[in-house]
Amino acid sequence: MSRIVGRTLFAIWLVSASFAAWAQGPQAFLSTMGDVPLAPGLNELPNTGVTFDDPAGRIVEAFAAGQTTRDAVTTFYRATLPGLGWAELGPGRYRPDKEMLLIEFVGADSGVAVRYLLSPVS
């Protein structure tokens, strides 16, 4: 039961944070991952990401949200990331070199929230 409450509170927080991010205007790329563009309709959620540098590589997490659909976001990344040097390994999984980018969705189809996780390939 507490897991459902936690997820509900997280969803409410993401929606409210997305309005704050929307008010600041769109960004071309994620601030913590300068080589990962934001899909149209998404705004990065400030102060939600984590960056950790390690000799094995970097671990970076970021979140974005907006009024778009999962299909639109997926289509954008499938069309855009390969041109930037990212190879698609599977749904929501991309690899430029020695790192792996995971793009996953949180929330309903409208009012999408996206989690980006970049980590070293082991």
C-alpha cells in the first residue's frame, strides 16, 4: 500500500515540477547531459538530477516532463539520437561508446515524465 502512495506522491510532484520547468522555457539539451537533446514538448525538471563521476565512467540521471505523448518522445529519439552518434540497442536504450543511455517513462500518456539514466557499460 505504501508503494502506491509513494508512486502517487511522486507523480503529483512531477506534474507540479513540470509546470515550474515550463515557466522557465524550453532547453535544447539536458543540462547534465550536453549531448542528449530534449524532445519537443519536454522541459527539464530543475534540481532533480544526479551526476557522479567515477574512474569507470559517469553516472548521470535527469528528469523532464511536458504535455506530449510517449510515442512522440520515442519517435523523436529514434530519429535524432543516431545522427548524434548514439546506436539504438532496444526500446529506450542507446549507446554512443562506453556509456549506455536509458530513457524510460513515468506517468500517463498525456503529461509524460521522462527519466534519463546515463551509465558506464560494464
